[in-house]
Amino acid sequence: MNAALTARELVLSSRPRGRIEPECFTLVERDLPAPKRGQLLIRADRFSVDPSMIPRLSVDTYARAFDLGTPVEARSVGQVVRSTADGWSEGDWAVCWGGWRDHAIVDAGEAVRIEPRAGLPPHTWLPSRDSWCSTTCTGGPPLRRRSCHSSRTARCIPT
């Protein structure tokens, strides 16, 4: 796979003033380079949305505020599309800091391999103690539709 892949990312485009509205985010596309040695290209299945992220949309907290114009930082769970790392293969599942994007390149050492199976779907590996919801997109590549699998899931992805 030498051709560039176009990834879609949900970036913070303006700071919320009061209620967080969809207009605070912009869906952008950008070309990803090929993974370097020791990296994974991961297609996100779900990414986290949790309460600790809300103040970081506007201000520094225990962690720095999210930068404008960049994808929101978050844990994601997804499948390896391409691996240049020993011990990882196409189709492996991983949890990583992929952010709010449909594809991410991550260092293999920073990804955690998971083994989904019947009764234990991939999203169960996202943090649950600190996370009040997770967002998933179904019916095609991530970020395609607003389709959520939790009654507590924020519908934060524009169609």
C-alpha cells in the first residue's frame, strides 16, 4: 500500500461558549503518509467521548486544552489496516490514542492488542469507569453516519 490514504478527522474549530454545538467541530480530510517502520495504520471502529473532555474544549484543566484546528485527542479501538511492526498483522484489533478520526498512524509500542470475540465486542476495551459513552459509526467507513450504540452516546459526528 504505497498510495496515500485520505483520513477524515473531527477537529475542534471553535471554542464552545456555553452549550457545545456541532458548529464547534469541522470534519476535514487529509492525506496520511505510509506508516514508517514500527508503526500501525489503524481504522477506527469507535472512539471515546467522556466528561473530562468537556472543559478541555475551552480551557486548560489537569490536562492542556485541545488545540483549535486539530482532531480531538481520545482513545479509539480499531483494526490494523497495515503494519510495519513485528508481531502485528492486518486484521489485528488494538486500542490506541487515535483521536477523533477514522484512520490513525500510531507507534506499535503505544497500541494495546485486544482480542474481541462473541459476547465481548471491541468497544468493551475502551475505558468505562471514566467514560460515559463511546461513539461508533456503522454502515460503512467511520464518520459516515450518526449511528450510535448507546443510549448515552453523544451524537457528535456531522453527517
